[in-house]
Amino acid sequence: MGAKTLLTTIAVVSMLLTACTSADAGISASGEASPTASETLTPPSPTPTPSPSLTPLTDEELEAALPDEVFYESLPAAIAFANFFIKESYAILQSRDPRVYEAVSRDSCTFCRSSLEYLNVVEDNQYDVQGATVTTDLTRSTGGLQNDDKWWVTIPIELAATKLYDAEGALLETHDTEAVTVTFVLEYEDPFWSAVEVGVSDS
């Protein structure tokens, strides 16, 4: 298996990708995290169906939706947030409610934008995504505070096999289970963590 790019952490995105250029994400020799990528996502031809708008979360609602372990600036809290974040990035494909995920994603985060763009494609075309659940191995997670006051965290994950169905129930694509290591660049602004960028490499 070749080195994974930013977009391959959303395995089903490749079904709809027509062009993609990307750079592997990693940690430089100085310890600085530097994931980058660019991509073009083209939805298929069916006519989009507008989704009902969701009311933005208040800070109190966001706080209630996050795990108790994340409300501190420490490595264990950073790992707990990263664990929640990567699972939520796939869970929104079933819940169709990205408000928590979006609230803790920086505008600069390419991975985050790709996840939200793919969700829009799924909703607009009334697709059904089955699988795409994430299992994390926190016993092998690593990380630390960087010179720029951002935190990096790495967590090995397994993404379950995924199937994509169209609005009529016809199977469009399947993807096998895959194992990768995810690198997170995070920042803490009391009381919330946010994802600055996310990248992927082979496990």
C-alpha cells in the first residue's frame, strides 16, 4: 500500500474525485507538523436536493457534545480530542449533522473542508454510506507541544469497509478495510481544541 494522501482518510471521497494533487503529511526533522494537500471534488450528475438547515451550536451545546477529557491543555487531552475528531469526521456521514465537527475545525484545515464537502455531495444526491466506522489504537498514539504552541498527535486507525449506495439503493462503490496513521495539528484556546490540519501516512 502506497503512502496515503490527505483525501484517502475519507476513503469514499475517491469515488467522486476527478482530479487530485496532494502532498504527504508528516513531521519535519525539527518536530513541526506540516500536512498539505489540494484537490478538486466533482459531484455526480443527479439534481441536488436541499438539506434542512441546522441551527449553529452555542458554546454550551458544543461543550456538552464533547468528551469530558478534552477540556484541558495537555497531551492526554490532545489525544482524546484527536480520537473524538477522527471518529466524528466519519460519523457525520450517518448522522448528517456536522455542527460539532465544523465548530472544532479551522478554516485552514483542508481535511476538514474535504469531509464537509463530501457530506454535502452525499446529502445533495441522497446517497447512503454504509460502514466507514473508525477504530483507533490509542496505545500507539504519540504527540507533543511544538515550538509554535500547536500540538501534534499521531494515532493509528482502522477504517472499516465502506459501501456507497445511490438514492434507489443501487450499489455504486465499495472500499476495503484499511489501516493508516493519522497526524493531527491541533490548537487549544480555552476551553476548546480545534483541528488546524490533518494528514495521513501508511501504518
